[in-house]
Amino acid sequence: MELLMDGFKLAGLGMTAVFLFLILVVFIIGATHKLVKPFEHLLEEPAAQAKPANVDPRMAAAAAFAANLHKKN
């Protein structure tokens, strides 16, 4: 019986340690977010310019037809 109680104590201690560690990680992530927030504009990348696609209208129509036909079956 004493061995079982020691196991429960050890399990409780381990779960408490993990829980406290996870709370610590949440606070560290929050603090890091507050520290990085003023520099956020430096990290943003400009949007890439979209190139116009050279698509044959007949191929687009054939693809749309095939997709529509596939949906019906």
C-alpha cells in the first residue's frame, strides 16, 4: 500500500511540475510577444506581385468542363 501511495505522490509531483512549466512557457511567450511587437513592421514582407497567367481560354474551358463533369458523377 505504501508503494502505491508513493506512486501517486510521484505522479502528482510530475503532473504539477509539467503544469507549472507550461504556465511558465505561456508567460515567456507573452513577454516575447510584447518585446517583439514594436519591431513587427520590420518583419513583414511585402506582398509579391502576381504575374498574369498565360492560360489558353480553350484549356480553361476544358478544365472547367471536366471539373463540372466530375462533380456530376
